[in-house]
Amino acid sequence: MTKVTAQMSVSLDGFYTGPRDTRGNQDMSGWMRGPEAPGFFRVTRWAVDAMAWRERQGFAGGEQSVDSQIVEETFAAAGAYVMGRRMFDAGEVPWGEEPPFRAPVFVVTHRPREVLERQGGTSFTFVTEGPERAVELARAAAGDKDVAVAGGGELLRQVLAAGLLDQLELHIAPVLLGDGQRLLGPGLGLGADDGIELVPARVVDAPGVTHIRYTVTGRSKLVLDDRGASGDLVGPAATGQ
Amino acid sequence: MTKVTAQMSVSLDGFYTGPRDTRGNQDMSGWMRGPEAPGFFRVTRWAVDAMAWRERQGFAGGEQSVDSQIVEETFAAAGAYVMGRRMFDAGEVPWGEEPPFRAPVFVVTHRPREVLERQGGTSFTFVTEGPERAVELARAAAGDKDVAVAGGGELLRQVLAAGLLDQLELHIAPVLLGDGQRLLGPGLGLGADDGIELVPARVVDAPGVTHIRYTVTGRSKLVLDDRGASGDLVGPAATGQ
């Protein structure tokens, strides 16, 4: 049964990269000197060090670790991808003729464009009817595998907010960045009494990163349930928050 | 050897309570109808359901679970506490004659006040010389046990930013709140190329909450280390962020 999944590396304070580069388009060496890079390299280090990630990118070396197994199973589970337009724009040139996806990718964009066929099984289809339609097309292309939200953060939030996401895996890097682009929080369209509930499905405690996979239950009302404690003793003071 | 520790329940998007109540002082029933309560109850539910937490508060019932064991060991490890002024103000009345701490508490405040002796081993000492001095006094009072930062979030950030914290345990509730008061991020005084590094020391995967204990390594420069990958292939596009 096809699930819609997403996974992302984040710092312990919830950032997936440094603060947005406001200087406009930069080439890779400009990007490397910008504000996004230091945080980005820190939170993704566990993956860049993993053999399975390096193999997909055509790099030698890397560690054969539990982290590498997680990268491997993540790639293996995806039968198709949905991707944000900004991520595609940043990746089109560096990915080259043989991108690491090896599966159909559906790019959510406002600009119509012909399908782009690449080597190794990757194709890019440009979808102008929004994230929901992109997920629908990816689902049809995924066979019995999963549809993976490739990124970036904005598309992930849209898919989550629209109730389309079945599984979210966070790779929590043990670092506080203090500032940057946040994956979660505002942008989910939640009212004051609403939450999105999840259930931890798997926790992998690697030395340099904690992988937590959640099943997304969905939107629900937050309740003022004091669990039978007497009203005047329950509050921030009582639990030490 | 005495450590300075802190622990806090947070949502998966990093909030420890709902948005701040801007209506000014509220009694408990006013607070219950305010914006903080729904998120607060959700992220602390695991503790309120735990037998060890309920015993400390004088409530019957609760579950004898791994969560309860964690509450128990958390209370047992603390030989003294440091606490923010706002948390003390909110707690003074509801805690009553026998507060749950059963140890000396050092309250960081600008208002001098006599030591307040309570039953069961709790005392409140008011420290006007800042968080560092409060930690020093608590250290002297803790014997061979730990100094625990009782809260709130602001004091925790100050202690962390000052490099005084040795251990941070987060209880991550599997819920997205979308908005509220964030524990971590801004307020740590980190520059664009700085991070605070931690090492995961223990992960406990309970059904309704994930407990991650970190040892705080301290402030360090973030490095632009591409781990030997060729420069033009490494970036947000390559790792799918």
C-alpha cells in the first residue's frame, strides 16, 4: 500500500539549514559563502558521511553504518517523488545527467515545462495544479512503493497541512543553531486549539543523530484534560515548565 | 560530581506551551481558558499520566510506566533547583505548604525577599545576582546530587547560553502545535557560524513520548566541511533539503 512519506535532517532547535540567503541567485561557491551553508552542512553531516548517500551521488568512501542503512532504505522505499520548485531549480544543474533519485519526480511549479528525462530512471514532470495533484500523479507512478516528498521545507509543510502525509521521519542532529530556516511550526495552518497528532513508529539511536519515524494520525482538537488532577494544582508551575 | 541539568517537555515543533497569555495576571481558571493551556496540557500529558508525577503532586492514580520511572529518577537526581521568577510567581500559591521539590530552590529575581521555608524539604531562596550566582548557590546546596533547572524556558536558555548546562533532556511529545512558546532557537546568543554541540546520551522510546538526554559539549564553530565530496555536487539540492 503506497504511503506518502517525508524525511528531513534538522537541528535540535528545528532548523534544516541556516538563515535564507537574501542575496538572490548564487552559484554553488557563492552559496557556500552564504548564511545557509554552515547550518546546512552541520545538520546533514550524518548523511554525507554515510556510504549509501555517497554512492547515490557518485562519491567514494563513507561509513557503512546504521545511518547508511537508513539512507539506503529511504531511497529503496521511494517509487516516485514530489519536489518543490525552488529545490528543483537549485538541483537541476548540479544533479547533471544522472540524478540520485532513479525514479519519476513530480515538481510543483507555476511554470509549465516539458517532461525532462534523465539517465538512471529519473524523470522530472512539471505539475502546475498544486501539491495535491503532484501527489496524485506520483502515487500513480510509484507502483507498490511509496511517494516521497523530496523537499524542500515549504512543500513538506504544504503536504502535511493538506493532510496528505502518512509518515514523517526526522533525523535530529545534536546541535543548536539558534537561527535558520525552520521545518515545522507556523505554516501548518493550525488554529489555537488544533494540533497534528503523530505516533512514534521507530526510533533509531545512532551516535551522531537520532532518527525518529512518525506515523501521522492527523489534525485533532487539543483538549483541556487535567487527567483528574484537581484544577487548582495543575498548570505550568506544577509540572515545572 | 554535581551536574547542572534541565529537562523539558516539548512538542515535535519545539513548543513547551501555547502562545503567551497577554491578558496579564490570570488566576488558574482564567489561565485554563487562555491560549497557553491547550498546548501545555498536550505536551505534558505523558508526565501528568505518570504515577511518580502524581504522587509528588499529591494526586492518586497514574500509570506505573517507563515514563513514571523517568519522572522518579529526575526528581531523585536533583539535590537543588534553580528557577525563574515568573515560574515561582505562578507556583507560589498552588504549590501550597508542601511543594513537590523537596529540596532547596534558588529563584532568580530582581526583588530581594527573605528565604521561604516550606514543608517536606523545600525552601525558596531569592537570588538577585543573576543565574550564574543562583547556580553557584544551588551547587553548594546540592551535595553530591545534581542542580536542576526547574524552568521556565527563559531561564533554561540563559543557563544554556552562559555555558552552565551539562545535561539537557527533552521529552518530545508527538504532536505539532504550529504556534506557542519555543524552548530553543533565538535567545541562545549564537552567531551565524556558531552552534552549541551536544551528544545524545540516552534515548528512551516510550509509546507516547520520546525521551532524549543530551550531554552538552558546548559552543563551537560550524565548519564548511563537505567531507571530500566535490564542491559542485554538495548543497541543498543534493541531499534533498
